[in-house]
Amino acid sequence: MDLIGLGAVIGDFFEAGDGPSHDQLDQAFGRAGLTAGDPAPTGRTPLGAPLGKTKRVRRVFVYAHDRDPRAGLTLAAHLVTLLRAGGHFSPQLDAYVGAIKIDRLRAEYDTLGFELARDGALRLKVIDNLSGTALTEALQSYVDRLNLNPDDVPLQIGTGKDLDEAAARHVLEQRTGSYPVGGNAGSIPVTLANAFTAVGFAVGPRADLDADPHRAVQQCLFLLATQVNRLRNDAGTGHGLPSGPHKTQPLSVAESRVMARATALVAGALLDAL
């Protein structure tokens, strides 16, 4: 998630002293919990030298990118709201910043899974009318957001489609040209199984899991953790072993990412339960 690019573009809105005041920036940084990254509170450095709003904004976004991306998104939304209230998105007002700056900001938000309207209204990207590469990128942006902020769970997009179902349907459409809707063939388990098969993933046998879905998910987390550990050891990447496979083929880059995310998922679940 590139908040440095987002901050650079938002900073353009403050050139030549335009945009919300230094005091409003102080409040916005504080509300987002990013005051520590502000190089010049009230527009003055610790040595008393003036620092423009554009540089303040950009440096705080670099700080957020490195330390708290979620807070950076909160700050961006706050600043866009202030800019919109100040008439910077309104062509009929003197404060209007112009289509070029607005389009650049829209492009940055698009990569993050948001839609910024030309009037400054900000909303999550809706995937219903997307297809092909655009849909792949939109789904990936939702994955990135969910990894960044698990508190968004349950994350739903479009017309109530869950992220995993939407991704599975997209895979089937890309690989086979279509996906079934309705009935058993269109159920989530069958859709996921078909998508797994389409990309060459193995689909396991029906497991004898607990009837309580809460406990069943816990059991799946345990199975995931043990098998990730097994793969790490067999591939020679566990317990300080040198790289290179011992019992299985080398890990691909994609598999390495899956293992890292799976490890974080299980560790996070355990820590959350403390």
C-alpha cells in the first residue's frame, strides 16, 4: 500500500499556501494519531523556522507509510473532507484546484481500492461492473486493505459478495469463461473447490470437523499452522536450516507469501485470544 504516493499527490493541494490551515493540519494529524510524524507543528520546525503545508503533509504520510498505514488512510480521508468543504473540488469556486490534480488523486485512490468522485466524494470501490485486469486489481486492493486492517471483517464488497467468493468467481471467469450461479453448483464450497482446481491448488477431502463452526475454524487454523510448519521444515527453511529443499520442491515466491500470511494469521489469532 503506497501512502507515500498518496501523500505526495495530496500535498499538491497545499501548494502556495492553498488548502486547510496549519491549525487544521495540526488537528487532522492529531485525530489520526500521527502527530509524532509532524516535522513542524503549527507550521514551525523545532528551531522556529517556517515549513510549508505541502512539506508537512508529505512528511507525515511518509511517517504513516512506515509506521501506521491505517492511520495514514484515516488522515487522507480527513484531508479530502476538508479540501472538499473548502471548495477545492468545485469548478465554480475560486478555490478549485483543477482537473489535473483531482485526476491524479483519483488515480492514487484507485490503486488503494477506493473511488474518488470528481466532487471529492470518497467511497469504497464497487466491483460489480468491473472485469478482467481491473477486477483483479480491485480484488487485490481489498486483500491489501484486509491485511492492513483485520477489523474490517466481515469485509463485503459489491452486492454482498464475500471477498473469497468474489475472488473464486473471478478466477473461474478468467480461467474457464464463466462460473455457475445458484444451486449446489453455485454454492461457496463448490465455487471455491472449482477455483482451487482451476489454478492448480489441491482440494482436500471432507474433514471431520466440529459441528460448531467457531470450533471448526479453530481446528482449521491448527491444521494450517501444522502444515505450514511441515512445509517449512521439508523445504529446508525451518529451525535455522540452510535454504534449499530437503524432502520437497523449493518454495515458489507465491508459496512463500502464503506461508508468511498463514503464519501471521495463526499467530494473530492466538494473541487475540489472550
